[in-house]
Amino acid sequence: MSTVLNALRLPRWSVGARLLLINGLLMAALVVVTVIAWRALDDQSRAMTELALISKAARYHKDADTVHANLRADVNAALASGTLSADERSGIAASVAENARDFRRDLLALEHFELPPDLVEIETKVHTLADTFLAQAMETAPLALRDPKAAEALMPAFREAGEALDAGMLRQTAAFTAHITQATADAANAEASAKRWLMSAGALTGVVGTMLVAWLSRSIRRSLRRVRDVAVSISEGNLGLRNDVVSHDEVGELGRAINAMADRLNEVIGRLRADADRDAFGTQLVEALEMADSEEEAYRVLARAMKLISTDMPTELLLADSSRAHLERATQHPDAGAPGCDVESPFSCMAVRRGNPVVFADSEALNACSRLRGRPCGAVSAVCVPVSFMGRALGVLHASGPAGKPPTSRQVAQLTTLGMQAGARIGTVRAFHSTQRRATTDSLTGLPNRGRAEEQVRGLNAEGKAFALVLADLDHFKRLNDSRGHEAGDQALRIFAETLQLSLRDGDMAARWGGEEFILILARSGAVDGREVADRVRAKLAERLLAGSIPTFTASFGIADTTMSPRLEELLRLADEALYCAKEAGRDCAVIAGQYVPGAPITRRPVEHPAAPDLSLIARAD
């Protein structure tokens, strides 16, 4: 309180001196009141001048309206002039020309008046309508005088122009009436105000003179108390309270300073809260995505996050396909749906090219993305956030809203976080799955490798499911490698792998066991089923080799199933022994473990050359 009083204290002026100063000011109050009274009289004079001006303009408007009505009557008379004499028609033509000239003159006169903006706006519109009407009248009237029937075709447009002008003139009349009424009221008020000021100046000065000192001191104390109360409330946490500052003295400056301090505190706290909300959103999103082990699970988390950002903002995540040349929708807002962006490739998107989020307030703006235009919903606002992983573009996060109402800065920040975390998690999942796939896939044939096959067998054993195990070995593969080169050998391995995949059911597995050896794991099958599969593979292989792109080759098969042993090592031993028996029996055949009798005939097609397929096996496979 003492600080404020010190601020209000005049330099080297005592309280008495300030009171004397106040008394001197009071003596000058009468002069001020008198000046104000004279100003009121001046206001009255201005109001009367404005009233006269508007009244004069209204008269011109009335004259123009009258001439307009006369002009319409002339056109109608011209239309009915078929039975009139030439002199009468000439009189009508002269009347039309004269009324048109008068009409233009009155309208031009109205343009030279310094009228209020609303009257100028209405007058401009009426002038435009009048030009249209005059054009129609000057076209219709001469034609009607020459050929009334031909003029009938122009009458609808003439009447429409006349009706539009009537409506405009009526609006202008109403506007003039309103302004005349207001100007009259203003003049009367100004006159009454001047009289009141002149009559009450002496009495008011005396009353103010006796009360001003007390009021001034009390008002200062009251202002200081208000400032103090507001400062106390702000210090207690009520940052929405403000001083009602209207003065420019020290108390007012103090109040404005406290208001400015509260505003800055609000801004700081708002930024801190926004940062905290964004950090909380980002933390929860990261934790949720860390629990997503597949892209599908990540998409579900991202859809839920879209709904948290906004319940009604269409949002979609577009990701590049395996070719990285096309974008496909991975997920969208669960309730609001997708905005439907038709961008085809990652680098066709401006946000991806810039590497930063891009906000468009209105799709019709000159610098807006062209892909936002022409949507069924009309003009939109939008935000596009690039989605990337380790500097490589994966796609774009796209959201839209009503035109002129883009997402808030908080929503843009959350969408940016969503795009960044989506790219990080999806990129990580893809990298992990790619690494895992390479670790369990044979690079030459694309089939699962030995480790993946062993894992499949362990899984079937853990579930207690019966299965057949078939070992396949390419016959004379070393001879093929030595005679035709490793490229031919590799091509033979790939063709055999493709043949295996085409011959198996869903749920069965073909894997490369090592070298030219392959293994088939047939779920819910026995050894007899395994032999049928082996024969089907032999038949499809022979059919495939008819093209003659590489030398013909065959394969031998050894078969075992879980009725012989549940252990993988034992099944492999039995199948390997059966494979050895198939080799001993002349190759290009399938032998079930324990069923081969040396010297007994085994059904098989002729070996290696030429590649003549066993048609009965092909027919049975189909």
C-alpha cells in the first residue's frame, strides 16, 4: 500500500499543495462544463446538417423512383402502341428517352452526396440494378414501338429487372427513412443535451466542488484496495482474475502490470500443461506400441490414439507397400473414418518431401495441396504428418476437418507424435520380422530352413498331432552340378522347391534340409498320405521339366510317420533309411520306412532321360 501511495505522490508537493491544486481544478470545472455545452450545441448543428443532407438525398431518391415508375409505364404504353398513330408513338419514344435521362441524372446526383457507408452500399447496388433496368427498357421500348409482338419476348427480362429494381428502391427507401429518423432523433437529443448542460452547469459545478476532494481520496483508496485484492487472489492461484483498468495513472499502471504478470503466468502454465499433456500422450502411446508385436496390433493402437486426439476428426494412416511405390491405407479413425486422400506414392506427398508436418487451413487456398480439392464433402482443412523410420519414408498420417478450422496446435502436436511413434514402431516390427524371416528362410529357394522345420515338428509334437515326415533328395545332383555348372544346379533346386510348394496343402510345410535334401512335414497325415504327396511331387516335377529349360532331373523320397516313433531324431533316421532304400531301388521313387524289400519292384517313371511324365500320376494328382 505504501508503495502505491509513494507512486501517486507528486514530487516535492505536500498534501495541502495538492488540495489547493484540486480546488483550482474545481474552479476550472465550470469553464469545462461550458465548453462541453457549446460542443453539444455544435453536435446539434452537425446533426441538423446531416439531417438536411440525408433529406435532400431522399428527395432525389424519391424523384428517381417516380421517374422509374414513369419509365415502366412508357414501356408498357409502347407495348400497347399497335393501334396508336405515328405521332403518338413518337411521343412515347420521346417520353422514354426523357425519363431515362432523368433517371440517370437522379442516380448520378445521389452518387455525389457524402452519405453513410450503408446508404452508399445500397445506392451502389440500386445503381447496378438501375443500369440493368435501363438497358432492358431502352432495348424493349424501341422494339415495342416497331414490333409489339417481337417485344413480348423481351418483357419477362424487363419485368424481372423492374421487380429487382423495385425491391432495391424499397430497401433504399427504408434505409433513407431509418437514417432520417435517426438524424432527427440525434438533432433533438443534441438540442436537449445542450439545454441540460447549460441549465445544470452552475449547480453541477457547485456539487462537484464540494464532493470532489472526498471522492478523489476515497476512489484512490478503493482503487488500491481492488488492486491489492486482485494481487492477493492471483498469488493464491486464481489466475483468471484481472483488474478492471480504465485509468492511466499510477494505480492504473500498477493494475495493468499485475494483469500482464497474470497473463504471462497463464501462458507459461498453459505451455507447461500442453507440454505435460503431449508428453503424457507420447508416453502412453510409446508404452502401448511397445506391447504391439505385429503390425496389426500396432494399427489397432494407432486407431485408438486417433480417437483420443479427436472423436470426430477423420484420420488415416497411409503406408507404402512392399514395392515402396504405392501407398495403402493401414488404419483409420474408428468412428470418424478416413478423409480419403488419393496420394499414390510416398514422395507424391508434400509432407513427405518436406520431412515436416504441413497444415492447410483451407483446401481452396492457392498454396493448398491439390489432392485436397474436389472431395465429396467440399472444401476442407487438413494436416499431413510424414511417417518415417531411420530416415526412410514409410508413408503419411493424414487428418482433415472443416474448411477454415484446421486442427488445433495441440492436435497437430499430438498427430506429429503419433506419426513419429507410428513410424518408429512399424519400422521396428518390420525390421524384426524381416530379420526373423531371413533367419528362418533359405536364401536360395525361399523355403523355410532346417531350424524352422525342427521348430514346426516340435510344435506338432507339443500339440499331440500326428504327422508324416518325408525326406527328398535330388538324384545325381552332383553330376548335374559338375556337367552343367552351379547355376544349373541352383535353378534345379529352385524349381524343385517351387514344385514342393505347389504340391502341398495349407498347413503342410516344405523346407530345405541341406544341400540337395528337402523335408516335407505333413500335418494330420500318415506314411501312405506321404507317399501320395511324394508321387504327386514327382508327377508335377516331370510336368514342370517338359519345358526343357534345364536338364531333366528326378528325386527320391523316404517316408516315416509318428506311428513309427514320436521322436524327431528317430523319424529322421527312419526316413533317411527309407530314402537310402529308394536310391538303392533305382531312384525317382518313394519308399515308406520298413516296407522296402530288396529286389521287389517299385512303381516309378523312367529315370532322368527323357523327361517323360507318368500320365497316370498327373491325372491322379488332379
